[in-house]
Amino acid sequence: MKVVFLDDVPGIASSGEIKNVADGYARNYLIPRKVALLANTAAIKQAEARSREKARQRAETEAQLKEQASMIDGKSIEITARVGSKERLYGSITSADIAREMENICGVVIDKRKIEMGENIHQLGSYEIAVKLSKDIVPRINVTVVEQIVEKGDEVNKEKTGKKEKKDTEEKESE
């Protein structure tokens, strides 16, 4: 029996395809679940119209992704982070941090899952990172991690408050 598939059926056919399937499979499974229709002229025209609409939407989406890729390709992003000994970061720079910084600098919102990093960044330096917008569109950005400058006055104040808190807790314990 010839049917026109309305939805994708894994391993059988994708939406819009016309295929021959077993009569029982079509009557008992595909048609009652509205996954396929009998292949008559009206159904074939409907499937063709649906496939043209999908192709138009795909082309529109791809054009938007290419425009977005041209906006971010080759951009340099500078992220500041606190640094410990041997230029190691306190914590790490993740794809979420890079996505947030790209939104601030470029004005382009990118999902953190599209940023392809082998692992999080733990060192100062420059890194080239790929952003996979689609299967074929993969722009690259440069991420530079620099040391966060802490003023000496702020550091001294933090140390003093830390010592004061210790004294307060010691006094409470002795009472």
C-alpha cells in the first residue's frame, strides 16, 4: 500500500516521503496514529507543499545563522579572572562565561552548548574556540583570559576584616 508520511518514522521514512508499506502496517498503525495518509493526488500535493515550506524555512534559518556567524567570526573576547600561583585561575572559565561575554560585547545570544571547548579554561592566555551554530557553520572566536587587577587597598581591607572576624569568634568561644 502506498502512503505519504506526515511525520518522521525512525528507520522507515521521513516526513513528506511516499513509500510502499505493508497493508496491515498502514491500516493498523500509520493511518490511525495520523503518521501517514493513503497516497492519492490530494495527499501527494499536500506533502509536496509541506516539503516546499520546510525547505523555505530551512533556507531562512541558514541565512540567519550565516549572518550571525559573520558577526562573531574572528571576534576577540577578553575575560578577566582572579589568578593564583603559576598563572592558574581560581575556578575556571566555562562555555557559559564565554556566552555571557559574547552577549555583552557582540550583542549576539548564543547557547552555551553550541560553544565547543574540549575542557574548561584553567590558565591565563589566548584560546581559539569554535562555535557550532549548525552542521556546516562553525565560526571561531579568540578568547583571551587576563588577570583581574586587585588594588592593594582592597586586599588590605579584606585581610583586616578577616582578622577582626576571627577575634570576634574567639571572644565568643571564651565566654
